[in-house]
Amino acid sequence: MGKISDVELLKSIYFMHSAGVPIHEAMREFGSRINDVRKADSLIMAADLMEKQGANFAGAIEQVGLFPNFVKVLKIGQDTGNLTVVMREIADAQEKIEAVGRKLKGSLYYPIILMFISIGLGLGLTFVIENLMKGFGKGLEATFAFKFADFLVRFRYFVFGGYALGLVLLIVFSIKNAYKMPVLKGFYNTFALGRAFKLFALALRSGLPLADSFIFASQTMKGAWSGIFLQMSEESKTRNINDIIDDFEDYMNPDAFLVLRSATKAGNIHIGFESIGDREIDKAFVKITTFSPLVNAIAFIYVALQIVVVMSPIYMLIFTFMDKVGGTK
């Protein structure tokens, strides 16, 4: 068995446990089969802690560092007798969240690869320019065409190396600040809100107190909603939950707010947050579908302009040489 994510591993352990296999045996089985040495060792160590030292599942994984993002809700789930439910909910929620992540990555692979190929192509063209300068450049040293071509040839590694580095830094910056970027802001906020609502519902299902559930969800996002969740956490210690949910009206669409308020009044607040989370994640998926062709078109135009700029010295050298030859006849 090759590399396996935490979500896939947790889901597999859940399925085996649901089929009647003790959790520690399921962990030992996967520990002997996966290629990830660190994760395999952690699984076997956790299984030993449970089997030989009497540790429970949540305590064992916490000691060995498995599933760090979910150990808190797994621990509460075990303490409240909801461990299998929480395991299933984590797997289902994260599977949907990761599907959107894979879709986004897939939509960005083509333009990013295209841009780096164009950088390599541009660098290669500088060698063509260098040969043209040797063949046609004599007597053209004072022209703009020759000077521009000479600049690209002399500093090609700095120009295109810096270009590639700048592109990498731009990608990293965009990923870290997606919630601020004009193009990505709408998608990120929709996706982050959906994920936070799903994880908040998961925390509640596990038995985590309301205030702690708000904090747990706030840690998964940046921007305004993170602050809102932290504020709700503080207010939930002194205010009625129905009053707190009424405050969400200022931040949500009317239809989503009505769903949340109705579910809360019916005593099913986790269902309200979960359904809205599902809807927001679905909306994010649709936004990626419409966003992808736009990104591809922008990347194509960007690469075309870059090639035109790099090709221009070639044309200018040839045309300048032709004008010179024509002028001497």
C-alpha cells in the first residue's frame, strides 16, 4: 500500500472497526502495509499502547502524534461514546473538502505548467537570438534591436531565473493570501466558510462544548469569519444559543440564515451548520468550474505576450538587417 492521507487512513480504520475488527488490530494491520514509515511506526506504537498498556484510541493517537488535526474531537467522541460516529463524520466531511482542493489544484496545474514551459522556451530563444546577432548583427551595434537582443543574451539567466523565481513567489503569496486576493477571494471565502461550518457541526457531534466548537472551527480559516467564530465562542459562555445564532443574520444569505435558525430552534444546530457547510462547499466546487477556463485563458494570453516580447528582437534584427541591405543597394 502506497502513501495514504490521514483522512483515508482514518476512514479505513473506521470501516474495519465497523466490520467488527478491534481498533488496535486495524491500526496494526495498516501499520504493516503502508509505505509511509513514520505513519506506519506511529500506528504500530499506538496499537501497542492500546493492547499492552490499556490506553484508549484517542489517548494512544495523541501520544504518538497521529491525526493531530482531529485528536481533540476524537477524544471527546470517545469520552461521550460517539467515537465511531465521529470517525465517520470526519472521513465524510474531509473527503468532500479534499475533493474541492483536488479540483482547485487540477484547475491550476495547466496554467502553471504552461507558464514555466514558456519561461524555458523564452530562455531557449535567447540562444537563437545570439546566433542571429553573430550572423546579422555586424554594423547594427548602435540600433535598439541589437542592444535589446544583446541585453537578453547577456543576462538571460538572470532575466528568466528571476522571472521563474518571481512566478514561484507570486504563487506562494497567492496561496497564503487567497482570502485577500481579488480573483481568489470569492472562492476562498465560500470554501473556507463551508469547511468551517462542516467542522463546527463535527465538533458538536463529538460532544465538544459550544464555545470550544466555535474555536475549533475558527482555527481552520482566516479573515473575517475567523474573528466572528471567536467572538461567538466568547458570547456563547453568557448568552442563549438562539440569540447568538440571530447575530449570524448580518453575515449570511437570508435563506441560509433561515435554515440555521430553524435547525437551532428545533435543537439540531449541528444539522443546520452541516447543511449550510455542504451547500457552501458545493458552491465553491461550481466556482472552480467557472474559474478554471478564465485562468487558462489568462495564462494563454500571458504566455503569448511573453513569447512576443522575447521574439521581438529576432524580428527586429532581421528587419533591421534587411533595411540595411536594402539601403546599400
